[in-house]
Amino acid sequence: EWSLRESMSKEHVLPASCVLDGKLYVIGGCYHQSVWNDGEYYDTQKDEWATIASMKKGREGGTAAALNGMIYLVGGYETTRNPFARHSLADVERYDPSTNSWTTMSNMNNRRSSCILAVSCGKLIV
């Protein structure tokens, strides 16, 4: 059965999302011509949203997955005001919820956007 819950602080179009420790994280995305570098998580026990630290780079169309207590965010589109001049990213950032901070990781070999990030045998697969 569907039911309404607490609303996010703002609209996120094409965000990355994943679940870690029972919390739903929604990160980045865009709205109109603004690309977000911030994120928030939904706490199902408290029925409330809380903001998290901003990423190093705003992006839309990225993807995220949780591994070993961290959230990895990969790819997406770089910030641009011209939607026809978007370029996919090879960037990877890691979020540590225990310190509420992001770390820039090594880039992927290829640029990717609107892809899927999965965890298998303790590894991230794009």
C-alpha cells in the first residue's frame, strides 16, 4: 500500500540514489537549469529528511551505490547551462556518513552518465 511521507527539501531531477543503513540517500540532480552538488537522506524511522555535505562537483545523471559503509557516486553530467553541451564525467566521489564528508577518488577509465552502479563480491561494477 502506498502512503505519503515527508517531502524532500527540494526537487531533484536525475539524482543519484542508494540505501545505506536503512536511510535513502538522494544526491545531486538538477532542477530547471540549476545542477545540485548537495544531497539529503530520508530516515524511515523518523519520517524526516536531513541534508548532507555537498559534493566537490555538482552533477545530474550520476549513479550511486553503498559499499563498506560508504557511498560511491560515479559519473553523471557536468554542470552547464546549455543542455545540448553536456559532457559525461569519469569522476568518482566517496561519501563517509560518519564524518559527513566527500573524498575525490580515482577517475573511471571512461566517462559515464545515466548508468547503473552495482556491488558484487565486494567490488563496484559500472
